[in-house]
Amino acid sequence: MPRLGNLAAFVLLASASSALGGCGAVYYTAQIHSAESRVEQARAVGAEQYAPYEFYFAEEHLKKAKTEASEASYGEAATYAEVSEEYARKAIDLAKVQKAKKAP
């Protein structure tokens, strides 16, 4: 099997690493949309009032995810977005329980 020249090997390596770098951005984009949706759902069910800790924790992680993405740290941004979505779900669940307890 013929060996690749140094230039060809470099081009192949550069192409592969840029393609892999793009995957982080794609994963982040999916995560951020999901987290944004959950935070909005939490807001809609009144989580700011009924589950303030979880709601604001989710909201702050969403902001941090966007900050990390603006610095091209897509892996960290996706992690913050995942945490945001997790806490938004908790806020939704807690808000629903609290609202049910207060219902006549």
C-alpha cells in the first residue's frame, strides 16, 4: 500500500479535525434549542413562582451555554444546555405539583 506524503497526510488530518469540530456545533445547536424550549415551558407553567430555584438554575445555565458557544467552546456549551434542560424539566414537574396542591 502506498504511503501518503507529508502534505497529503496533513490535509487529511486537517479535514478530519475540522469535520469533527463541526459536530460539536451541531450537537450544541440541538441541545440549545431543546433547553430553550424547556425553559419556555417552565415559564409558561409558572415555574418562576412555584419552583424558583430550579427555574433560575435552568435559566442561568442556558445563558452560560450561549456564552460558551460564543467563545466556540461547543462541548462545554452543550453540557450547560443539558443541565439547563434537566433543571427546566424539574421546574416544570415541581410547578405542576405545587399548582395542583393549591387548586381548590
